[in-house]
Amino acid sequence: MDKLKQIPARFLEIWKSWSRNQKIIIVSAVAVFIAAVVVIAVVLSRPTYQELTRCEDYNEMNTVTSLLTDNGYTYQIDNMAVKVKEQDLTNAKMLIASNDIKPSGYSLDDALNSSLTTTESDKNKKYAKYLETKFENDITSLDGIKSASVTVHLSDDTNSFYSTKKDTTVAVTIDTNKTVGEDTAESIAVLLATAVGSSNTNGITIIDTSGKTLFNGADNSGSVSNIAYSSKLKYKSQIESTVAASVKNTALSTSLFNDATVAINLDLDWDTVNKIATEYTAQEGREEGLYDTSYELESNGTNGAGGTPGTTSNGETGTTYDLTDGTSSSSTYTVKQYQYLPNQLVTTTNSDPGKIVYGTSTMAVTLIKNVIYNEEDCKNLGYLDNMTWDEFKAQNANPVQVNVDNDWMNMFSSATGISTNNITVLAYNVPYFYDAPKTSVLSRASFWIQIGLAVAILGILVFIVLRSARPLTVEEKEPELL
């Protein structure tokens, strides 16, 4: 520690021993070295600017620069071209596109530019090209959409350049950085239909880069059956997405895998069942059972002839026969009908449609574990002793399936209610290869330039120090001869 404490004092003594010119030379050399390092660092770290748009006039340039300034983007102006940093180019394009300023592509002037030989079909094609460029810019400006590809087909059967009939169709492919819901896709479809002058969205189709259909105008023609079917599909998709997200979170919460994909097919019961229960209450005081309908029938009748049978003596005056010819009959028919109106309680039970049938629902889960291979680590572990790095990558490029126990299926069954017999779980180790960092030619050249400058400056400093530390010798002149 004593010797270390003496070092500053020693340097101070050496500094004081130097002359004023020596001090100026040393300070200048150090300043030159620092300036050289700073210049090299600034040159190497200077951002690269790329052209964002070429303005037609100064009013458009003022609008573009104002937008960039308000949103914190650094820009440069080269004649009528506005340039931004390379890493800000995409976001800046989306910014000016959302304000109807086209960074590139087909303009309306190009669409309107025609000659006497230009047919109506050619005009429609040029106008369709303009619409495609405009729609791409409009869709890309929406949140969550990185890029869009639009194809517009205008019917050749038109009565003017600006009036097209209902045969116009628009096909859109979008690349997203987050999930785009059906409501967003439907809003895009309505926007496109309005822009092309269609009264409905029948001719609009929107898909993503994975091939999933986000909106299909053919399924939204307006009929009751199609609307009901579309609503059922939307409900099914939403409930499946909710269950899949829950299963994925459950799988990743174990920290044993890096990613998981869940494919689920829920069987939904859309039948509406009405159950009616009727309860009859007899009147108070009744002891017999209730009658639905009761009849009592009673019939009585008599029939006969009147007169004295045989002969009867009529006295001494003679025998006389008196025969009475007559009939007598009677009949009684009585009907008694009883029909009661007892108290009645009616209960109606409606089962909600869309109930999940867990017994026939299925689910498939794929678990992914990332296996990282660094070139430097593989060299240290001896994996590359008998092969090159490219050969090692070729041998281990395919994913490797691993076995999973039944605990995973039991866990997913408990989380969803789906039977383990209807659950399939697969697991894979997916390799990822990271090459050793390679220094570019420019980086290596700048590195050696810095080393060369440092060595040269240090050499100059050492020379100055040695030169100044050498004792001065005074040469004695020989006396002149007189």
C-alpha cells in the first residue's frame, strides 16, 4: 500500500520535471488519441437513414416532418426526400400511411392517367391497383396488423369509371402480431365494402398468413339461417378459445415446457327442450278422485194391453162379449254428465342451447420444449470433435418426441371436464442453434485501426518520456586558437 501511495507522487514529480513544451506535447498526444477514439466510435455507431417518402411539394413535406416530429422520429431531408432511421422505417411508414400519405406504391394520379387508347377495362384495372395500394396502407395502419396484401376485382360491366356494380370483390391476406378478433375482421370488411361502393360485404374475404379465415362474405349473406349459423360458429370459437387459453396457461405454469398448442373441438348441444309439468288440485272437501269426464245413464220403460181376459157373464139378459182393445206404455231416460274444472299448476322448463357435451368433446395438446445449442458451448463440450458445426446442426435439426405420463391427461381432464379418453397429449424437444458471433470485416478493420492508433500514440508517449528523461549533455567547445 505504501508503494501504491507513492505512485501518484512519483508521477507528479516526473510531470514537474518536464518542461513546458514537453507538457504541451504530451497533453496534445493524449487529446489526439481520445479524439480519434471518439471519432471512430461516432462513425461506427452512426445510424443509417433510409428514404421514407419523396414529397411532391413543400406542403406535403411540412405535413410529413410535422408528423415525424410530433411522434418523436428523427429525420433527414435530402432535396424532396424525407429519410428516417432504418429501425424506425416501418413504424414511420404506418404513421404517414394513416394520414393518407403514401410512402410508396400506386397513386390516384397514376390511376387517372390515361390516353385516347385507354379502354374502360384498362381504367378499371388501374383504379383497382390504386385501391389495392390504398387498402393495404389503411389496413396496415390498424393496431396489431404488420402487413396486408389486397386484391381488388372490379367488374368490367360498368357504366362509368367511378360507378361499379355489385360484382366487386376484395380478397385480403393480413400478417398480424397479435390475435385479430372476428369483430375487427368484420369492421375491416365493412370498411372495404363501403370503399368500393358495395351495399353489403358478400364479396369480401379476409384470411391471415396461417390460412385461417377471419371473414367470409359468403357466410354473411344476410339470411336468417346463415346469421344463426355464423352466430353459433362465433360462440363455439369463443368458448373454444377460452378453454384453450386456460389449458395452455395450465401447461406452461409447470415451467417444464416453453410453449404449448391446444386444438379443441367442443360438441355443443343446440337443441331447445321444453318440459311442461301439470299438477291438478282437487276441490276442498272432495273424497273421490278427480274426473276428467263422468257420465251417468238411467233408462226406465213399461209396455202392455188392457181388458178382462176370458168371458164374463152379463146377467140374465144374455151373454155378451166385451173386448177392450187398448195399449199403455211409459219410458224414462236420464243422462247425468260431470265435468270438473279443478285448479291447475303448469311449469315450463327451457334448457339453454349451446350446452357443452363433454362426453363427445375432444382435445389435442402439443407441448414444446426448446433445446438451445450454442456453437461455443458445443465446442467446449466436445460435440464438435469429430464433425463440423453445420454437420452437427444437420444431425440434430429434427424435433424429438418425448413420452409424457398420464398425469398430464388427468390434469387437462380436471381443468376442462373432457374425458381422458378424448384427450391426446404429445411432447417434443425442438432444437435451436445459435452460431458463434462472427465479426464483420468492417468491425475487424476498425478494431485493428484502433489498436494501431493506440500503439502509435503510446509509442509517441514512451518516446517523449524517454527523451525527456535522458540527461542533457553539454558539449564543451575547444578553445579557439589565438
